[in-house]
Amino acid sequence: RFLGLAAFFWALGHLSVYTVLDWFFDWDEIVKDVLEHLYITAGMLAFTLMIPLALTSTKWSIRRLGGARWNRLHALVYVSVIAACLHFFWAVKK
């Protein structure tokens, strides 16, 4: 769980820099940029998939959801990792 939360907060910081320093909260331009560049779309997908994972990473959430449902939900980490890797490699190639 620690590694997942560390990755989530790193991605949150990365998204904050993109939102504040790169675009200064210009939401219309951010949406255009996300739709225009596939590597940014992949990064947004990775971050969006990490939100429910971070929110349900507590012991209380595991008890509340039950182990099987929690494990099914947390299988999203594989999709998120693939999207994050695509985001990185496509951004570097650009």
C-alpha cells in the first residue's frame, strides 16, 4: 500500500505542476491539451484510475468492501501502470 500511495501522491504533484505552472488553471486549454496529445490522455487515465485505489487503501476500506471486492477493484493498478508507462515513454519520445 505504501508504494501505491507514494505513486499516487507523486502523480498528484505531477498533475499539480501541469495544472498550475504549465497552464495556470486554464481549464479549456487543459481539456484541449488532454484530448489533443495521446501521452497526456494516458497520464490522465493513469491518474484517474489511481484515485479509487488511493481512497480505498485503508484497512477500513478492505473490511468494508470485503477482501474479494477490494482485490477486484485493486486490479485496476495493472491498467494504471500500463497507462503510466505509455505516458512516460510517449512523452520522452516526443
